[in-house]
Amino acid sequence: MDAILEAWAVRLAAESPGALGAAMAYALRSPGKRVRPALVFAAYRACGGDSDGIAGIAAAVETVHTYSLVHDDLPCMDDDDLRRGRPTTHRQFDVPTATRVGFLLVPVAARVLVEACERLQLATGEMGVLAAELFSASGITGMVGGQWLDLEAEGRTLELDDLQHVHRGKTGALIEASCVLGALAARAAPETLAAVREYGREVGLAFQVADDVLDATATSEELGKTAGKDAAVAKSTYVQLLGVEGARAAAVRHAESAVNSLARAGVPLGTLAALARYIVTRRH
Ligand code: GRG
């Protein structure tokens, strides 16, 4: 997956010479935890897939995630200087360049996805289903919509249900889509696909709840991004509503529920269960 992103970094730097190409390459080369790609791989294998071509699907998801981080860090959103232990894209370059990088990575994600589907020899209709999954999860009913609600909620206290809705959109939707894309690429049967979707929905929420806990308890060095930002902008979080221990327990409950939905459907637990555990015990 990293090799595919590296090849795209080289390709984009050549397609757009100067700062814009260099900035796209900078963003794509930034070293994240790769949780979403890991979920794509694990769901694909749990559903019986065995082609290395799945790396391209994982790279398409990571490209969308990378764009979201570039935009999330902009002064008009989280206004951050540090991401993945390095200066944010607008700090390394400038705000107009980083803004363009974010927008331009969306069609790049579509190109990465198309190449991956071709390599996996998926039919055009199957590719359409994967594309619809990825881009609806990224849009107004998913990531963008959730981020929007999140920004609007700054300085207000949300009820737990409303906060959960924000978390499921902002962060959960792309994580759920990562799992579903893996299952779709493996041509999973409908009941298996439904169980993997439910797993993704639950680990997606668990991921953001754990993120709330880390923002309140870890250091900027550990996180590679500025810690303590939620309290600084008076954001509603699980920690604010339930306390650190309450939020931790909620994350664990959602991770357990994720694994239970796989177990009920007879989907092999292996790496997916390990990832659910990792998501709620990680230190960054
Ligand atoms: C126009 C309103 C509007 C939105 C644009 C910016 C944006 C779209 C969405 C932001 C989505 C976002 C950044 C959600 C937070 C998700 C999250 C917890 C990110 C951190 O993920 P990790 O920990 O990061 O997996 P690494 O660096 O490891 O990949």
C-alpha cells in the first residue's frame, strides 16, 4: 500500500511541477498508522480474498483520509501546525496550496480506486458499487457532514446521541467503508457483508471515542499532533460527557460489539478482532 502511494506521489509531482505537486507528494508520503488500510486488508482476507491487488483499494481509502487530514488542519478548521509528527501541509507550504492539495486528492483517490479495481479484475458494475461506497462515506452523509456538524458544535454541549451521530459521520463512515470495501472486493455473500459493515460501524465509533480519550490523556509527542485541542475549543467529546474511564469503557463496549457481529455471522475473527482491540488500546 505504501509503495502504491509512493508511486502516486512521484506521478503527481511530475503531473503538477512546482509547489503543488511537491505538496501533494508531501501529504501522500506522510507516515500515518494506516488503520484504514489494515481494515481493508483484514476484511478482504476474512471474506476469502487472496490477491495483493487489494493494496490498491487500501491506497484509495488512505488517499481520501490523507485529504481529510490536510483540510482538517487548515486555519479555517482545526488550525494545527503538527500532523503525524511533521509540519502540517499548509505549514510546510502555504494555505492556498494545502487547500488545493486537499481538493485535488479526491479525484486522485478515484483514479487509485479505478486502477485497483482493474488489477483485481472487478467488473464495471462491481467497481461502481465500491466507488459509491467510498465516496458516499466521504461526503455529506459521512465524513464531510460529520466534520461540518463537529465544527458547528464547538462551544456547545451535545447529548450523547448527537455526539455519536457526529462521530459516526466524521470518523466512523470512512472506517466502516474501509471494511465494506474489503468485503466487496472479496465478493462476500450478503450476510457476511452485513456483518462486516456492522463491525466497521462499531469499530469506527470506537476509534473516535478512543481518539477523544487520547486527546485528553496523551502528549503531543505521543500523538504526533497537538494534544488537548478538544478542551481548548470546548468541543463536546465522550470524555467531557462520560469522563476518561467512562469513555474508555464505551470504546471497549463498541469494539466488543463489533467482534460479536462477526462471530454471530461466522466470519473469521483473526486480524479483525486484533484490530478492534488495537483501536481501543492504542497509545497514538
Ligand atoms: C468541508 C466541513 C468540510 C469538511 C471537509 C476535513 C474534512 C472534510 C473532514 C475531517 C475528517 C477528520 C479529520 C476526522 C477525524 C478522523 C481522525 C480521528 C483522524 C485521525 O486518524 P488516525 O489516528 O490518523 O488514523 P493517522 O495519522 O494515523 O492516519
